Amino acid sequence: MKYITAPFRWIKKTKKAIKDFFSSQWNKTAYVFRYLFGEIGDFYRTKLAKYVDRFFGFLTHNAFINMSNTHIGFFNNKLKIKVTRYRREAFYGYLFIFLWLVGYLLFTFYPMMYSLYLSFTKSFYNLQTGITSSWHGVTNYLNIARSQTLLPLFGAYIGKIVLAVPLIVVFAIMIAMLINQPVKGKGIWRTIFFLPVIISSGPVIAELTVQNATSLPSIEESNAIGFIFQNLGSWIANPLEALFSSLLLVLWYAGVPILIFLAGLQKIDSSIYEAASIDGASPWDNFWKITLPSIKPLISVAIIYVVVSMSLYVEPRGILELATTHMRSGNPDSSQYFGYGYAAAISWIYFLLMVIIMLIFIGMVSFKRKEVKKWG
Amino acid sequence: MGLIERYKAFKQKDRRAAKAKLKKIFYGMHLTDGLFYKIAIYTLLISFSYVYLYPVLFMFVNSFKTVQDLIDPGVKWIPTTIEIENYQRALEVLQLPQSIYQTFGYVFKVSILATASSALIGYGFAKFNFPFKRVLFALMLATFILPPQVTMVSNMIIFRDLGIMGSQGAMTYPAFLGQGLNQSIFILIFYQFFKTIPHVLMESAEIDGASHIKIFFRIALPSAIPSIVIVFLFSMVWYWNETFMTALYVGESVTLPLKLGKFIDSYELLYPDGTLGAELNEAIKLAGNMLSIFPLMVLYFIGQRQFTESIDRTGITGE
């Protein structure tokens, strides 16, 4: 008997040894991290904090501005302003968001307005003269509307987003509900489904696309799907085909939405489900009547996230890359590239399309059906 | 009753009990705790994760293949020989140890700035009441849906005027001023966190004579370390993966992913036509891809918890 059970004991032993090894390694790393952060914290408290305080103290107590508890004095207390609690709070509030305020005006608001202005001009840049622009009216927009290369690109963009967003959201809800079931190793599943967010950068995706690894071979070679495409009009078949040929990469956008929905699902009180099951609700009812309504606000969040992150991705030979080319190689004599104004118009149309699609989707999600009133 | 009948009855009872037991194991008390249900869930999860990770697996396996294996349709998941040379070539082409230092240096700098400024701004929005706060907060959130590509045209001109075009300043200045990549999410994370710190704590510190700035550095910031770690890790990953704006503003080969984008050109420069190993095959390119995502994978497995539980911990989606 001893000899028969020996292998099992060995297996047990090795398993334990492996487990011990890894847990000790993990403890070591965790210890190192704790130690490191603790050291940093101690260093900050004992050494650095003094200087930080002194530096920021200097910002509020100097010759130009001297802030006491009751008054703020400017220019060696020549000009004094009484400080109320409300005023002080407002002052500190603006002090903390000052960086953002400057950044917003300089790097977001002004560029937006400036590029809106540029989109109505014909603008070129060269090293000697800098930017030269002349008023051009809406000609840029008209030219884009007449363009044979840009219009199909915009169409493809709309088709891609309109088809992909519902797919991604449904997929994300499905995966989140699967992980939310009582399964083992929730951390592992989360890790797997979040991995693409970490690794998906432009060049990696481009390389995967080139090598045809963005779709399952069984989908690519399926006769049924090919048959469906042949019998549909090209206006719907083309976007569908584009979607299927990069299906897996499209699903990769679900990484963050899965976590969003998972967080929402975990917040639902389990006593609601218990009460429903006492009343005889089936899992199907549970989903439509409890789960979906409670994660409904999160669907809008997920839609915003997905639409924005899909629009941020710059396709090779896509709209945004074309805009860059127009911007960079545009010069007044060129008949192909029309400079900064044209590029600005392209990106504004792109932005407006994105916002419109997003609004339509959110409107559809938060649209409430009118309750039918039953009389009698 | 005879012995045989009694035995039969006993058997039947036994069988019925066994049946009930089996049924309980397979179907469970409810739908959700039976064996069939478990099998279905695990099957679905495993097959979905296979589909989901197919490109990664493809990349991993094919990066070890020889040219013969690449052509041979019979070899799919297990290469006949493991070709380490692919990786050696890719290492050379990407100039690896140096370019990792370079990329980390750049990404580290930008992320530190973005994290620091997000913490300050988030604290300002969370803890103080000031005129136009709601409007400004709404504008801050709205910047999330503005793709940086929309403003790239005029930003190019502005950066040129400021003299930071073509240097890392083009990314670090906006990050420091709260306009970096996805920075409204980071500000929102800090905002949500600082709102959970009880106001009483700050007030008592104020009564003891601490200024608001001191309160921020001594009380708020040390308690926000989980948020700081999450924001820092995410901003590192996003800045690492951002290639379009970085290439436009900073330069064509600043980060590792950008070098990967020019892999073919670099390869031809290193192995000109006619030399040994001149033909670039897919396996070498995939090895380059694997190498370029390797540092991020290491980061991911160290800070795995921070990444996958970020949304639960920060609560940015709710309310």
C-alpha cells in the first residue's frame, strides 16, 4: 500500500514545494515594495517635508503678497483685502486648479478656436515666414465633401463605429456577467481580459493586421459569412466585412468596459435577487428586470469610452494620417496637399461626427419607453 | 412481505436517493450551483479568452518559428524548432537595452508630471467651493471626448511658437498643465478619492494651524497613495503606447513602439541586400513586437492588482 500511494505523496510534496517557493518569492517582493515605499515616506516626512513647506510658505508670505488670517496684503501690505472664509476658500480653490486653468486656456481652448479659425482659411507653414493664412470661407469643407478619397474614409469610419460599439458593449456585459458568476480565479480572468489594454499600441496592431492575426481563421474561411456578404448590398456588406476581418481587435476595446460593468455588477445588492427568486423570477427575468436596469447608467459611460478610444486610434492610411500628410507636405503650389486649413477642417468634421454618433448612442440607451396607460 | 420484496423495495429507495443526489450534483439547488452550469460557465470563459488572446498567442508562437515553419501549413501552434535567432536579430534592430532606458526615461518623466498635476487639480476641485466650479469641472470632463488629433493642427503652430516642438517638452508641458493624455480621467480619479476624505479631518488640521497647502501635502497626499499608484501606472502605459502624437510632436524614434513602427527600415539599414540574413521574415517582426510589449507585460504583472481593480477602487464610473 505504501508503494502504491508513494507517487501521490510525491505529487503532493512537489505541489507544496512549488507553492511554498512562489509564496516565499511573492512575500519577498511584497516586502521589498513595502520597504521601498516606507523608506520613501519616511524620507519625505523627515527630510523633504521641511523644505516643501518652506517653499510653499514662501509663495504665500513674501514682499508682493502676504497672507495672514484676516487680510491679504499686496506690495508690502500697501493694499489690504479683508479675507472672509468664502473668499479664502475660493482663493485656495483657484490656487489648486491654477495649473489646469492655464493649461486649458493654452493647450485646449485656444487651439480649438484657432483650428476652427484655420479650417476657414488657406494656411501654409514654412520655416522662413512662419504660418501664412488667407481667408477662404467654407471652401475647405466643400472640397472635403467633393473629395473622392475622403468621403469613403468617413463612411468607413461611421460604419465601423456604428457596428462595433453595440458589439463591444454586449460582449463586455456578457464577459462581466460570466466573471461575476461564482467562478474560481476571478483575478486571472480579469487579468486575461484586461491584457489588451496594456499591449495594444499602434505599431503592434498594425503588424497584427498585416499578418492576418486579427480575426479567427475559422471566421475568415467560413462559407456562410461569405454567402451573407455576397447577398447584401455593398453599403452594409463592406462595413460588416471590415468588422469581421478585424473582429478580435475590435473586441479588444472591451478591456476597460468589462471592468466598468464588473464594478457595477458587484454593487448590486444580492438581497434583490433573493427577493426576486422568492417571487419566482427566473434567471432570464432577473437579467432583464434587475441586472440590466442597475447597470444602465454604466452603459453610457462605456459607450463614451469606447467611441473615444476607437476614434483615438490612428489607422494606417486613415483619415487622421491623411490630415497629417496634408498638414506636413502642403504648400501653396501643390495640387495634392492643401495645408493646415484643410487638415483642420478634416479633423473638425471627424470630431463632430464622433460627437454626433456618441450622442445618438447615448440617446438610444437612455431613451425611456412611454408607459402604456391601461384605462379601465 | 417476503425477503425478496423487501430487498427490492430497499434497492428502489436507495436508487431513488442516489438519483436525487446525482441530480443535485448536476443541476444544483438552483440553476446556478449545479455542475452543468459550472461546466458551461468555464467552457464559455475559456473559449472567450482563447478568442480574445488569439492575436497574442499567434504573436508569441510565430515569433519562435523558422521560415520553413512559417510556410508549412501543418505547423500551427507548436514550432518544430525554437528559433532564438529571431529575437537576437530583433534585439539588434531595436537597439534594445538603450531604447528601453530611453523610453522609460521619457515615459517616467511625463507620468510623474501628469500624476502630480492631476493630484493637485483633483484636490482643488474636490475640497474647495469657488465661483464657476461646476462650469470648470464640466469643461474638464468634456476635454476627455476631445481627441488630441482635433487640435493637432493648431497645437503644432503653438508648440513651434513656444519653441518646444520636436523636444520632449511638447509632451511634458501639457502633462504638467493638466492637459496630457486622458488626463481628465486621472483628475477625476483624484477628485473621487479626495471627496471621500472626511472634511472634519481637514478642519481639525486647520484649527491646529496648518495651511491648506500643508494639509494637502501632509494629510491628503499620503492617504492618496493607492490612487497615485493607479494613476501613475496607467499614465505610464498610455504614454508608452501613444505613438501618433509622440511621433508628430517629439520625434520619429523617441519610444520603443515608434522604433517598432520603423522596424523594416532599420532592418534594411542593418542587413543591406546581399548580406547574410538579408531577408526579413514575419517571425523576426513578431519577435520585435514581443520585445516591445515585454516591458509593459512586466509592469502589468507587477502591478496587476492596481490595473484590474482600478475601477472598483477609484469608483470613477459611479455617481
